Amino acid sequence: MANAAERVYELIKETVEAQGVELWDVRFIKEGASWYLRVFIDKPDGINIDDCTNVSHAIDPVIDEADPIDKSYYLEVCSCGLERELVKPWHFEKVLGQKIKVKLYKAIEGVKEFEGLLISCEDTVRIDAQGKIYEFALKDISKANLCDFE
């Protein structure tokens, strides 16, 4: 069975896209005593507060009607940000050719963090870090982000 975030992602995807934005990710996390359902959205020219408000108003009744989460939570809709986290395979495809930072669960050559140009992302993630090519399986990546915006 899918977790709460995955259920909500599938539930709201069409509604979010109908608002003219892309659904980047959904997270259901506990911070302190409270639970948060965070919906991350994106669009080519950037996200503004109106986008967040419109998406929030559009998805709130969809989530309420389906009632996929059995506890109280706060709904937050926000931009995925310039240094967006790359989680799903399509996230990597979308930023192909851009600079990313990859943190690994286990070190390679004594190093757990790599930064470089994303050169491929088919079965593995390959980056060019100043002329040296590194290849990582998605399961070995603890965190990956787009980086270095000028």
C-alpha cells in the first residue's frame, strides 16, 4: 500500500496541473507535535503566492473528500525552490545538463558528497565533476539537489 504522500500525490496531480503548475512532490512529515502535508509545485517562470493559494484552494476539497490521511495535519503549498530536491527519476531528467549536488549513503573513494554537471539519468545518475565522471544508483543517493544559481 502506498504511503500517505504517494496517495495524495496521485489524488491531486490532475487538479494541480489544471491550475497551470506542475506537481513536483508531496511530503507528509512530522515536525514537533504537528503533522504537515507539504505540496511542492513549479512552473517555468516561477511560483508566486497566488499560485500557492490557488492550488491550496483547489486541492483542499479533493483531499477532504477522499480523506486519505487518518490524522490531523496542516496543508502547505509551496514552491520547490531554486535548489529543489531531486527525488523521482523524472526530476533528474528535467534538470539534465544542469549542476547538481549528490549526497550518498556510503562513501565512494572516501567521499559522500559530489557536485557536478548531470550528464545522464537513465538507469543511473551520472555527473561530470570537473572532468571526472561518477555514476550512482538512485538507491545509493541519500539526497540530491539542483545547485549553484547565479
